[in-house]
Amino acid sequence: MKITDASARALTLPPGVKDRTIFDEDLPRFGVRLRAGGSARYVVHYAIGRKERRVVLGAIKALPASKARATAKDILARVRLGQDPLAEKLEAAARATETLGLLLPRYLEQKQLRPRSLTEIKRHLMKHAKSLHSRPLASFPNDRRLISRLLDDITAVSGATCAKDVRSSLSAYCRWLMARGVLDTNPMIATNPILTAPSRDHLISDSELKLIWQTASGRYGSIVRLLMVLGLRREEVGGLLWEEIDFEEGVIHLPADRCKNKKPHDVPLTDLAINILTAQPRSEGTRHVFGGAGRGGFGGWSISKRELDAKLGDAVRPWVVHDFRRVISTAMHERLQIAPHIVEACLGHHARGVAGVYNRSRYLADKRIALGKWADLLEQIVTGVPTGKVLAYPKR
């Protein structure tokens, strides 16, 4: 019987038969498979050695017989050339389920690095590159535009150095995937190198600090000001929980798992910081100071930074929120004459070596004095009015 649209629809199973394939008289390996329950599909059979293969082409109701026949001819021609179309189809389906994030835990497990280096790589790949985790490996080499956009966003929010490190970690991961045969090319090679300024080359000036403070608005503006006042890291403020704030004691208690160095960090609150925090609306159903109900912490970093930069224009040189920590450190050392170990404690830097082992002091009282002096100086900078609490140092 020659299989056509009409003859295929007319086929039925004999009584008592649950499964049968009727083959075409012109193309013997091409046929219609009928199964109990009413399903009818075009199929093509072929042999690889002693193994019989069957490829389902589609339901007769959805696929014209002429198209099914042409597909069957193409498959049989590939078999004659030594190919195995079914195996290739199954492999393609398996590759479609392989995503960039699927093999990442295995990659990180085999990395033979110092704990500190491994922590940084995990942060680059698990956090900064999280938006790429769902990308299929089969199509990832063509995702250069998506990768470039990600690196641009990281540069805008966390700085060029961070973006450069993320790009390097992604490239190393792609090389590992290529060695395993699951990635054909490394798309990171085709992305533009990220140029970074020399370390500590740029320090936000008093006038720039004042302009940023006065221009920043909304929830992001509150975050920016709190970062200026307390010298915390972006994630520490963006993910701040109400339960971490003790207004009575005047301290933010950051647990170890929310700090970069995995050490708990107690941050004394100044009047400026308290004013910013108490002005935040407290929505029912959320634990986060800067998050909405049913959400985590703040998540609009990239777009908020771009909007603020657009308002600032050329009046402020390129900057990132992490620069505030450098400003605070420099001011505390040079302008406020605060002891270096207290400055490091204010910034949440954990002492290393022998000092880190034996010195467990929280320096809470000293940090309160230091951050209080910095808040007074910052208030002078952004208002232009001396507070009388600290000396009005010359502007930078």
C-alpha cells in the first residue's frame, strides 16, 4: 500500500492487536505505526549493525504524508552514509537540557585552589553570572550579546575590576567545558577586554559626594546614602533585614553568612543612618528593609545606577558604590586621624595571620566614635554647614 494522507487516516488495527506498523510499498522502511488507544504516527525504521532503530516523524493528523516521506528518505540517506540519526537526535535532546549552571557545581568541586581564591570564583560564577545559568550549552557560544550586557551591568554596579574578574572566571569555566567536549568554542574570547583603572586611581571628591547625595532619590537613593554613611558593602545594605537592626542598642548585627569574609560584623548606627532607616516604609510580609512584600532584598541595581548617572551627567566622574568604602577609609586615615585597625574594623575587614587568631575584639565603642566622626564630616560635606562636632577640613 502506498501511504498517502487519505490511506494513512483510513488505517485501523485488527481486533485484538495492540500495536502494528504498516509499511509503504514504495519506501519499505517508511510506515505508519498504529497503537491501541487511537494513536497513529509516521515512522521510519533503519538498522545500525544488528540494532534496529525507529524514528518517530510525527502524528498523521499534524504532518502531511508527503513531508513525512521526504523526511524518511533523508534519514535513510544519512544512514547509508554511516550516520545514526536517532542517536544524534537523542544526543541533541540531551545537550538541550545541559545548561551553563548544570555542570557548574562539578567544576567548582574539582578546582584545586586556595580557599580565598575559590570563594572569589564561586562569587563570580554563582552570583554575578547567575543570569546565565539557564542558558543551554548548545547555544551559549552564540550568546555574546547577552554576555556583553551582563559584563556592562557588572561594570556599572560593581566596577570594571569586578567585571574583569567575572569575565576571567567565565572564560576558565568555558575552557573546562570545552575540554569535556560539551562546549565547542569559548564565547568569552570574542568579548571585548575590560579596561580597568589603576588601583586607587580615582577618589570621589567632596563636591562629587555632595552631588551624588543630593541627586540620589527613592529607595535606591536611601541605599546610596546609607552606603556613604556606614561604609558597608552593597549586598550588606541591599539585603538588610529589619531583624538585623537593633535601634535600642543603635547597632546593625550582620551575621557571618551575610558578610564577605564570613565573619559577623557589628555596625554602630549614627544619627544620619538612623534617620535614613526609620524613613523607610515597613511593608507587612517582608523582612527586608529595601525589598517589597514577597521579595528578597533590593534588586534594581543596574537600572537604578544608570538612571542616577543620567541625572548626574558629566558633573561626576565614573564611579561605583564600592568607591564609598575607599572614600571613608581615606577620610578616616587622613582627615580624622583614626587608628588604622579601627578603620579596618569599621569596614568589616578581618585581621589575618596571628592577629586574626588572637585578637577577637569587636572594637564596638571605637567604631561608634569613628563612624560618628565620619558622619559629622559627611554632613558638613553634603550640607556645606559645619556641625561643630569635628573640624571642618579643607575640601578635596
